Amino acid sequence: MDLSRFNLVAEKLVAGDELSELDISELSSTTNLLQLGALADERRRRESGPRVTFVRVFEVAVNEELDNQKIPDTAGEVRIIGCPGSIDNAVREVQRIVSLSGQIPVTGFRLEDLVSLCANEPGRFEGLLSKLKRNGLARLSEVSVDSEIDSVWIKRCVETGILINSAVIQDTVLPTDIVANRIKGWNHDYGIQAFSPLPRKLKLEPTTGYKDLHRVALARVLVDNIPSIQIDWRLYGPKLAQVALAFGANDLDRVSPFDTLENGRRRGPLEEIKKNILAASLEPVQRNCRFELTPINSS
């Protein structure tokens, strides 16, 4: 894809015109990462300016023993991890964690896991969502795009009043352009705030930064109905996360809520993420699980 074609695609993006299948195919196959990254960075800056949001997450596994002394007040989200064994267990877990989390909002579960618990029955699913909301669940954590979940279930979440925070990829089997096209079929009103284009399941062989950044940049260029392109800070680390900010990413998930000072104050999680974002000439902004902006605080 030569420079003139890149410029034509860039003009389409600025004008808000739909990209053709040829445009998408050429962007997906290009080996010119810098040009693709420039398109993605321009789109991110146009849509969200210099702001990069991050959330500090305290995770608790389903059925994990916990007391409220273990939940730091620096967290912006308490996230329930894992699949409950039954509908009743899901409700009990939300009741238990909400009772311990104080003012920190609680999220949890994958959409496809809850649909499976309800045996794909709409009435049972909507009843479960209503119970979870009534007992204090703020949002569902995620939906896996590569699970091929029918978007009708996302719509039912919206109708019940429990939105889904992130669209994620569990594996790398699906190319980014196919995943992005699937997401583009979702309605803006579904309220999903972030798309995480890097897979949650890491391969045994080491990933290359080139492929990761290509996926991030392509996601930012192609996905226009979800505000944030998200990087998992805990999974991919500060170095890749920082570089990804120059390739279209604008949200960092799963930052540690613990301000340990064992390596010195400047090496604590909060100071490190602020430093990395500022070093990319961007503005660090803390948020909670509802994507509401909150003051940056430390323990």
C-alpha cells in the first residue's frame, strides 16, 4: 500500500466515510507499521484527544475467601473472575463481594458464560441479570468476540440495565479485521466502552511487538463504534502498553491497586503508569469501572 493510498484512506477516516473492502484488505495486509500507526494515532487524537484512561482493579476469583480488609480503597473496580457453577452461585458471589467492597463498584463474569448458565433461555438470562443488578453488580466484565456470541444477548443486557465493559479476544485465531467487522455490526447503543484487540490467552512462543502493535493500530482504525482501544497492563506489561499508546490505544486495564514501595516510590504501580503515559506526551486520567473519571489517589 503506497503513500497515496494511505492518504486516500486517511481522508476517508477524517471525513467519516466508510472504508471499502479493498481499503480494509490493504490496511490489514500492510507491512508498513509506521504508516498504519500514524493513521491510528491521528484517529485516537481526533476522537479522545491526549487523554489516556486507566483503571486500578482488585480481582477476586469465584468462591475465593475474602474479607474487606484485603480490598484497597485505591481500587476503582472490584472484578469477579471466573465462571460460577450455577445461577444461584453467581447471585451469591455478587452479594458477598458487594458487601465487602464498600463504595468500590463491582463487576464480573463473561457474557457467554452467563448465557450458557441459563441454557440460552432468554427469560432465565434476563431474570439472572435483574438479580445481579438488584444485588449490586455494576457491569458485566466482558464479552468474547471470538465466541461468536449473538449480539441479541448484548441487547438484552442493555435492556436490563447492565452494560458490558469490554469486548475481548481470547485467542489469536481470528484476524483483527474479521473481529473488527464483527464488532462494527454491534449498535452504538450497546454501551460497550472498550475493545481489547490483544488476546487474553498467550501462546507458549513469545509474541512479537510488531504483530501486537499492528493489531492495536488496525483495531483503532477499523472500530469506530467503541470509544476505547484497551491494553491489559498486567498481561502485556508497561513497555508494550506505552508503545501501544502511540498506535491508537487510549485505555489501560488491570493496573494494580496496591502501592507497594518495596522498589521505591517511583517504581510503584501508580507512579509507573503515570510516568509511562506522560512520557508518551499524553495525559493520565484515572477512571472507575463505569468509565467515570476519578481523582488520581494513592494509599
